[in-house]
Amino acid sequence: MIPDQITVLIDSRERRPLFFPSWIEWHGDRTITSRQTQIITKVSRMESGDYTIEGYDKVCIIETKRSLRELHGNVCTEWPRVAKALKKLSVACKYPYVVWEMSTSELLRPTKHVPDPTLVIDRWMQALTRLDLRLMWVGRHDEPGPRRKLGEQLVRLMLAHIETEEGKNDVPTEAG
């Protein structure tokens, strides 16, 4: 069962962190009723990723990437450091996510700094597949309102994984 209050941890190195609502209405698994869950945020240095729910970091961690230029730098100029961080993320929890905050057109548009976006996409897809990381592509969220909505959706995703993991003990098994 999800607690009445959760703390979202935000990595202290996150340059432009998401916003989070102070509470959400959570509809638990296999119930019709909902209940309010208070959300507190805390900035701290995380071992891997940018966001998690305190006490549940073995369940779900989220890493965010905000631009094609960042993705390009990650796989073309900073690869040894980024590969190490992604490997760490892949073993840190059961449900590791990488969230891309950019539109499809942004990702596919060549620029002065990224002349071949398909190279970037291919390298990232190979890394995500090899390391069994989940990719979420959410589009650009620059304004505070949309950034808060994205923060809320990521909290809901993490809560769903937490509830699923906790509920696995409640699933009836067939006697054999």
C-alpha cells in the first residue's frame, strides 16, 4: 500500500529539475476508491538517476535527458562516463527509466552541433537495449505548468511500480 506521504528525491546535480505537485489523488490497484498522497521533495546526491521515491530506490529510478545535443554529447564525447552511469542505473533498481524531453522533430533535425541525429538515436537505442533500460519519450516541457504535470506523471509511474512490486506477495498462486 502506498503511504499517505512520499518524498521524491531529486538529484542535486540536476540542472533544471522538474516540479511536483504537493499532493495527488492516487487510485490504488484493484480499488475503486482513491486517497490523497502528499508529495514532499528533497534534493540530495543520488547514486544513479535524477528522480526516485525515497525508500523505493530499488524499485524505480528515472534519468532525464533534455536535448539532442545532450544525447549526442552522451554517446559521442562523454561515452565512458555515461556508459558507467547507465550501467549503474540498470542494476540499481528493477524498473530503470530514461526519459527524453524532446519532440520527434527536434530529435531528427540535424544541427550545427549534431550533424547526424540518426547516429545518436542508433547508439542510444543500442545502449538502452543492451542495458535493459526503459525509454519514455515525453516531448518538450519548458513552462512550469507542463513541467509540474510531467513530474506528476513520473510520480504516478513510480507509484504504479511500487504498488505492483508490493502486490506480488498478494497474488494467489495455484496449488499444484
